[in-house]
Amino acid sequence: MKEIETTVVLCSSLSKKKVDMLKRCKSIPSFYISVTGWRWDSIINSAQYSIEVGFEIEENVLVMQTEKRFSELRKLYAEILSFFNHQHIPKFPQRRIFMNSDPDVIRERQLALNDFVMKVSTINGINMFSPFIRFFSLEKLQEKWNHYRVTQNTLFK
């Protein structure tokens, strides 16, 4: 099993939007998910979206980066929609058949995906939904968060 790489940053170094997400989060630990960028992967002929997941540790945040394709996010959306059918689920960005390699289209999609993951992460109970946990490696990040919480006195001095 591949070890996930994480970094610890000060909450004060985060954007206002990420800090607001942490404040609005109802789970423990508080977390945020943000689509921070993209790159074109010429091997698979597809955009890979950079996703940042952060868990709050008092005045610090444990941050992990991962990459996902639009189709992977769309599949997660379908799982969320079928399980949380009683709650308001945010609309997923439209799929495009043509011009899906155009940088302007990809940037527009990145912004729409970021809005989507921000809204989805506020759904009551989403942090307990197995497909969501697996997709964003939240279980592994939770383990690291627990470790850092126990050792924070030596890590953050």
C-alpha cells in the first residue's frame, strides 16, 4: 500500500476560502477539499485535476495532494447521488464531448469541480460515506491526523 505524502501548514497560511470551509465543517476533525489545479496527461490523453485535502489540527492543517480525472469524480457523484437521494446534492459540472482538451474549458471545469467538492463536503454524513472516504483517502489522512495529534507537542514546537 502506497504511503500518502502530507505536509503540515499553519491555518493562517491558507486562503480565506479554505479557512471558511474548515470553520463550516461539522465533522471532527474539520476538513476541506479543494480542486487547486490541473495538468494535461498526454499518456492517457486526459486532464488530471489536482485535489488538496486538509485536516485541521488546532492552529495547523495536515494537507495531502492527489490527482483525479473528471470521469473519476463523475463516478463518485453518481455514488453520492444514489446514496444521499434524500438530501440536496449539488449539480455536477456538465460533461463535454468536444473541446475537452481546450485549456480554457479545463480551467472552467476545474472551477466548477472545486465548487462541487466544496459543496459536497458539507453534506451531513458525507465524512462517513465509504466511497467518499476511499476516493479522497480520508482514512489514511485520518490515521496521520491521529498520529500528529498525539505527537504534536514535539512536532510543532
